[in-house]
Amino acid sequence: MKVLIITVAGMSTRFSRSVGKPVIKCLYHNKSLKDSLLYILLERSREFDYFIIVGGYRYKELCETIRASFKKFSDRILLIENPYYSTYGSGYSLYLGLQKAFETGADEIVFAEGDLYFNEDDYQRVCSADKSVVTVNRNPILADKSVALYFDIDGEIRYIYDTGHNELLIKEPFFAIYNSGQVWKFSDKEIAKKVFSKIDKEEWKGTNLIFVEKYFRTIGRDKYELITLGNWVNCNTLDDFNQIQEY
């Protein structure tokens, strides 16, 4: 059983501001919903048994649009509402997604944030990998838009991110640093369940990186691949979204 978790609960304030009106970022398009980030991702994820979509902001509109215009995928879509999208961090959306994934009996779980665009061939490498996967991209690491990951002197993976989009700070020596691709594959369901169960309620109110880092530190470096996603765009603004037209 293969499950894709997509989190789209956030208010996308910066994106809406750049558009000039409130919008659901993952559904935004210039001509057709088939050009939206969510539709593109589902279209490229044919091998999955279920798509778990965790929404929050304008949830009713999200559900109505998906039911009306995503009928091609309707028998595989599971919609989950995050009622705390405006007060908790991204971790709670992942909590809800993982909880539902475990209920389906998923053996392999891929998790992707819903505001991304990336090369399809590279994404297929993630989906078909036997091992778990951490993704990176080739973009410069900028505090206002990047999640960075680095390997400390013990070879352990660590993530850094500033929710205020102001600065990134590493207080220890490290071997390598990358711009995170924000797509992950969790191939060891037992370890995923174990890590999930050990994270307390307060931690789930933080970012999704808490679970991600703990999972990959638990399985160890030899149990996961590092895959680079080409043509990677994090659509924080309308200019970012328009950039994907070049690909």
C-alpha cells in the first residue's frame, strides 16, 4: 500500500498578497485547474493507492473544488481537516496525515508539501526508491524562503528553518549543507509508527521537521537516499508560480 500525504492547510499569506486577493495556493491557476500545483502533483503520482490531502484554510472551498474538478482521482482522495491551521505549526497537519496513512495500512509513505513544483523524473525516483528518501534542490539557501538541512560532525541529519523568514543559524560544525526539497519518503513503516508515537502533543504543534528529523536520525544514514529534485520551485509568491511555466 503506497500513500501520498500532501499538506495544504496554511493561509499562504505571502502568496495571496502577491496575487492581490485571498486564494488557496495549491488550487491557483492562470487558465485551468489542471495547471494548479495540486493537480500536477496528483497527475504525477499515479502509482499511489491513496492521496491524503490535509487542508485547513478555506477548507470547505478546497473540498468543493476537489470534488467537482478532481474526479479523475476521487476514488483515491482522502480529505482531512486541520482545525488548528492558524494556531499550530505545520507539524499538526503531518500528524493528521500520518495518522490516516497508518489507518489505511500504508507500507510506504511519501510526504510532500503542497506548494511545490519539481522535475517529474526526479520525483519518480523518489516514489520508486526502495529505501527511504530525503530530497534536496539546487537553489541558493536563502533565509526568507529556504529550509536547510545539514549533516553534523557525527553524520546526523539536522534541519534548520526560520518561521519569521529572517535568518538561519547553525551553532555547530558540520560536514555539508543543502537546500531541502521538502519531499520525503518513509519506507520503514514500523519505525515511522514508533517515532510518531513518541512525539508529544506540544511537539506536534511545531513544524513538520520535528517528525522528519527524528525519523531519519532513527533509521540511520545507510537506510535512506539523498535525491536532488531539479526545476524545484517553492511557490511563495505569484512570481514563483509563474516561473514554473518555463518548465
